[in-house]
Amino acid sequence: MTSITRNKRAKTNTKELEFIALMAFLMSNVALAIDAVLPALTHIGRSLDEANPANLQLVITMIFLGLGIGQLIFGTISDSFGRKPTVYWGVAIFILASFICITTATLEMMLLGRVLQGVGLAAPRTVSISIIRDSYSGNRMARIMSFITVIFILIPMVAPVLGQIILLRFHWQAIFYFQLIFISLTLFWFGKRQPETLPKSNRTTFSGKQFLNGTKEFFRFRNTVLFTIIEGLLEGAFILYLSVSKQVFQDQYGLVDEFPYLFAGIAFVLGIATFFNGALVTKYGMQKLLRRALVLFSIFSLSFLLLFPWSTNPPLFVLLFFLAFQFGSFGFILGNLSALALQPVGHIAGTGASIFSVLSTIISVPLAVFAGTYVTNTVFPLFVVFLSCGVVALLLLSFVNSKSKSS
């Protein structure tokens, strides 16, 4: 191998590593905006004269509502106006929304800011995936996504700890300032180093008719719709945990300082399971892994409910044991569901992904908001939701399978 060839390969590898890191950082802004705020919910409540924990949960769940709306918008317009301008527009909305959160004096304005934060963050989250799809395909794309996932796993682990550190030294608004600094640096890096991946010749004309036709096509595929409903249910259970985790660990168990580390440990289990899913899915298939994960998810939920009645919280190590299995199951559920739902609609990938996100959000966010009002003095309602969503998901999955065999 000549020195010129070695130099070219080294430059290619360096460029690829930078691309992986940049895409991971773009996506990570979502996790940072959600998880870094968790330790500050009590402080935000005091500042806004809001003591009801159920209302403070909305500070977390409303950002998911914004993400669902934003993905519908930005997933479509990036195909018409290009990837980079779409990211810039989304970040501009996020910056405006962050200042609303920082300066607000009421919970209502805080929630508006969180919804708008979610709308803005949908742009880097959605467009980064489009950029990867523009730049790579096949096994190479799968390899790139695997490396990005490994980096992305670290953010939910680090973000609550980081939020706690900032909170100990400054006020809760400083967490939002940190988010602004992080996304600004990422955007500067993105603007300087990432070329546009969608040339003007490949862009589609933006029109309502095109989206309407794509929507009709989406609903022609029964399995896609059923997988989307299942995604909404399980995503709702996932969002519910995120929104009540502070209340459970800090208020019910009194673990104020330990909360970020407990949250990080559970996030680590989810990340490891997601990584193993990527390694096993080609051998066993998405549906088989999904079905087995849903069965385990439901069995452990039922076991918890049978062992610990409504008024009793188990010892901390028992709760962590059950949550570890629940989130290990999540690692084999959520990613496979989205892939199974979108598999038949590859010919309308952009529109299909947007509709999938919106429909699952319409199910997940109201479910999390409603169920969150019952998680007050015990974790029992959390596992009721886990069990209910798991059982309904299994029934719907059986319906999908029966339809597939009869067709």
C-alpha cells in the first residue's frame, strides 16, 4: 500500500468519524433538552408558584408534543428546501422558545416554550437522519447508525447529572442557557463542516396535494397503521416514566441527590439493549425480537403488580430490578416498531415518517399526561400502564401476524 493510498484512507476515516460525531451531536440536543431539566422540576415549580407534581410533569411531556408536530413540518419541507436551511430554521425556533422558558413567570408560558422547543428540535433530529440517508446506504449506513447510537447512548446518562451540577452552582435557568450554548456550538460546527446533501435537482416541489396523497397512501397499509398505534402506546409508557421519574425517586423515595445517577443507570440499560438489538436483529428478525420483548415487558409488569399492592412501594433495589427489565425490553421494542411501521411505505419515506411521528405522538402524549396524574404516592399506576400497553400491543401484534398469514 502506497503512502498516498494510506493518506487518502486516513482522511476518509477522519472525515467519517467527524460526520458520525456531528450527526450524534445534532440528535443529542433532544435528549439534553429533556433529561437535563429533570433535576430542576421542583425548582421550576417553586419559581412559577406551581406545587402540583402532575402539572410539573407537563414540562417534560409537552416537548414530545412539539417534537411530533415539528417532525410533520420539517420532515416534509427538508425535501423541498434542502437539509441545511431546515436545520437553521428549526434551531432559530428552539432559541426563541428557550428564551420564553428562561423569562417566563407562569407555568402556561413555560409549557408553550417547551412545545416550541420540541418543534424546533424536530428539525436537527429529523434532518440528521435524512442527511445520513443521503450520504450512505445499505450496510455502510447501518454501520454509521450503529456508531451514532453508541455516542447517543451517553447523552441520557450524562444530561441529568449535568443538570444537577448546574443546578447546584447556579439557578434553573442556567440549564436552558447551557442548552443554548450547546446547540449554538453544534450549529456552528454543522454550518462550517457539513455540506448540503440534497442538491437542488433532487428536491421536490412543496405542495399540500403531495402530502395529502402520501397520507392516503400511508393509511392503505393496515400493518403500518397497527404498528404506529403500538408505537404510540409503548412510547406513551416511555414518556410517562420520563415525566414521573423525578417524582418517584426524589419525592417518593427521597433520593434528591442520587436521582441523576439512578436515572443514568436505567438509561444505560436501555442503551445497551438498543445496541444488542442492532446486533441480533439481522439474525432473528424484527418481529420475533419485538414479540419476545413485549412478552417479557408484560410479564414483569404483571409480576410487579401482583407482588406489590397499590399502597406499597417496594425497596429501591427491587424497583430498580424491575425497571431494568422494563427498559431492557424497551431497547428491543421502540426501534423495531418504527422500522416495521415504515418498511411498507419506503416509496413515501419522508411523508410516511412524518405521519408515523404525528400519529404516535397523538396517542403517546395524552396517555402520558393522563396517566401521570395518578402517579402520586406509589409507582403502582406506572406499572399498570406498562402492563396495559404491553397486553394491548401483543393483541395488536397478533392481529398483524394473522392478517399476514391469511394474505
